[in-house]
Amino acid sequence: MIYECHSMKHQFTLEFWQDDGWYVGKLQEIPGVFSQGETLAELEENIADAYRCLSEDARGDVHQQTQTKSIFLEIA
């Protein structure tokens, strides 16, 4: 799948499956981008919309000052 955004094309891997007659999928490279559609073409449109929404949300947060910190987690 190739998605065009601001005159730039980005290629993503659409992983999809059928569930109760619906095509359900996610973008492997972008965690959290999932969608569904009655057809594979509809799934592709919907996943592109989901990606746009996620991208717009991320751009909206640019004005917030963010910080990072290294932490250690104990895993049993």
C-alpha cells in the first residue's frame, strides 16, 4: 500500500485477515493503526483515513513540550 501525504509517498505493509465477512487490517510499521472494511478496497481507504487521523493528532501535539527519560523495568 502506498499512501500519499503532502506530495510525499510512503510505503507501508498492510497486514489483513477476514473476520465474520469483514476485512480487518493493520499497518505493520505504525503501531495502533487498525481498521476494517467490507471489501479489501474499503479496508485500504479506511486504513489510510486512520493513518491520516493519527498523523494529524501527532502534528497537533508538536506545540506541546515533550521530554524523555530512561527508565529500568524489572521483568520477571
